[in-house]
Amino acid sequence: MCNDKTAQLIGPCRPVCEAVRGSCLQYLRDFGFDWPPNMNCSLLPKVNNAETMCMPGPGTQWASTEPPEEETQKPTQPVPLTIPGSSNECSPGHFYFNRTGVCVPLCNLNHGLAQTDRHSATTYLAALCGLSVLFTFSSILFFLFRPHVLPTFPEKSLLWSATAFMFSSIIYVFSMLYREEVSCTLYAGQVLSVVSALPHVPCTAVAAALFYLGTAGRLWWFVMCLAWKEHTLQTASIDKYRRQVVLVTWALPLAVVMLALMARSIQADPLAGVCLVGAASQVLEGVFPVFRECVLFLVVFVPLCAGCCSLVGSATPAPHSNAQPQPSHLGLFGCIYLVAAFFYVFAFLHDILQPAMGWTRSWNVVSAIKLLLDPFLGAVAGLCCLVLIISNQYRANKAPSGYKHGYQPALLPQCLPPNRPQPEVPRPVSSNYTSTYAATPRFAC
């Protein structure tokens, strides 16, 4: 502060400097900085008097007879951040939300997470999303130009599943690119992370879209296993209701998403910054994502077992059978989801049974399985679909007549009944003429 009656500038008192240092030091260290040496609080006057003038600041005990200890003797302990609307019950780096009485973390802080863990999470997530988009987009292009490469309903169901996971991977990438706009919101002048008590429209839209597409992709995986089982039993009754199956598969996840929105289960993930359904608490995670995996695990397991049992000891189809050849490796593709769902449920139980380990507060096997499940399923579904398309095209090029749609074996010439008198063919006078009709071979039944 400048004053025309004094020759020197009037600076802050030592308690003001120490209070600011205690509030800001923790945040400086989070970003890798220390307190500046030229702002040494020990060089400032302790109290404001006639000899040493200083600005005490609001709420400081500058008149105290016991000055604080020197900075070189004992480091000052950081005090919790005091911001408008905050409460003493909140830890540093949190904002007290008056409407619900919860402490909301600030968006631009690490909150105990290492920067390397965040970098690893975003790197693996982006890599799997890229593979999912690459494999599935290639399969879609191949199918658009050559629709005959996926002739059966089980094979088309695998393509639909990969397509749903591909769009979810695109949303994952979009959410990571615009992390601050999606998973952070401005409230009372503070940039806060989105929690269930503080909803944010972009975060809610991203989480709802991810949960819808993930559920739809899993349902199409189930339809693939069910249709494959029907084809192995030579019934294929599901083909008669294709339109109804398509409508139900795309519409059923909407009801589940509505329940998740009403339960306020959406929150931003601290590792990748992606808004997810069930991230608000472990209870909501068990109600929505984990319960979904358990139900779909059972409904996928049943048709796979029935299809495998029908294949054991089944007779080889006749060479001239009109039934289209069904690839048996579709059942193997269906088993991949069973393995992935089992590990996801196992990771959830591991996190619940060992809460002191803090598995979700760092990058490890448990947090990786829970975060990367959908992009992994998308990459696997896209790769399996691409391999299936290439193998079908190779077999069609190698034996085109055997795999042509609508192929029918050539009919033999009609035979004449035995002992039937043949019509007399008039012959010309010339004996050198030979009747072509008389020389035509006859087949007896």
C-alpha cells in the first residue's frame, strides 16, 4: 500500500503471509511447485505499530503477544482452503455444496491421484477405442460393398454389436478430448467436478449414451448367441421375428437408462474424467453395471451351452442340403463376453472386500478392468466380425458354387417308365439317314 506520509511501501504483516502460505502451499505442491523464496514470511513485521507499519488483514490476530515460530525452525502446516460457501468439515480442495450438504471436489486438482496414473488410464482407453473404431468401421465398409459376406442372422448380430460399441468408443474419445467441458461445471465461481448431487447436462448426456450403447451392444451379443443356437438346432425360429428382435434390442436399454437417471447414479470418474453410470457410489455401481453383467452372463451362458450340446455328436449335413453353412466359431466368439463379464464382477467384488486398498484411486488391474470393459468388448467384436467377413469371402472365392445364396443342385433328366412302347419314328427312303431322336438315350427309373 502506498501512503504520501511514509517513504516506504506498507506491506502485509507476518500472520497474513503465513495464512496465505498455509492455504496455497498444498495446491502449489500438487502442481509441482514450492513456496517462492522471495516471499519469506519471516522477513515481514509481526505486528502493526508505530515503528513497523504493516497491514494485518481481516481476521488475523496481529495483536497477539506470542508471535508464531520462525519458518526456518518448523514448517507451517497447510490449513484447509477457505472459500465462500465452504465448510470446515470439507477436506482441502473440496467445496461445500449448501443445497445437499456434501463436499464436492474441485475439478483442477489431482485429489491424491498420481499424474502417471491418469496418463496411463487415458492412454489405454484411447488405444482400445481406436482399435474398436478401426476394426468395426472396416467391417461396415466391407459389408456395405459385399452384403453376401454376412448371410445369416447370427453374423449380422455380431456386426450390430460391434457397431454399438464403436459409437460408445467415439463418445469415450470425445469425452476425453473435452474433459473440462463435460466432467466439470461452474458453480458459485468455482470449477467443480460433476457428482450426483451436482448434475451437469453434458456429463449426464455422455453417461446415458455410454450406458445405452453398452447395454445395446451386450444385448446384440446375446442375440448372436441365441440365433446361433437356433441355427445349430436346425430350427432358426428367431429369423421369423427379425423386425421384432431388432426393435426390442434397441428399445430395451432405454428403460434401463431411465432408471439410472432417476437414481442419480452419474458421476465423473477421477482417473479418466469420463462420466459413467454407477460411479456415484459402490451401491449404485452394483445396482446398474454389475447387475447388468450378471443378468447378461446368465442369458448368454444358457444358449451357448444348448448350442454346444447340440453340436456334440451331430451328424454331418448332406452335400446337397439346402441349409446354409453355419460357422461354429460364432459360439467361440460368444464365450469371450462370458470371460469379460466374469472378470468385471470379480474386480467389483475385489474392490468391495478390500476397501482400504483404494483400488479405484490408482491405476491397477481392478480399475483397468472396470474402466476398459466396453472399449475392450468393442475391439474384440470388431476384430471377430472382420475375421468372419474375410473368412467368408475367402471361402466364397474358393468354392463359389457351394456358397452361392439360393444354390440348388442340377436336376437329372426325366426317365421314361420301363416297358413303355416307344413311338415309331418315320424314316426317309434313304438308308444313309440316321434318326437323331432314335439315337437319344433313354433312362429307366
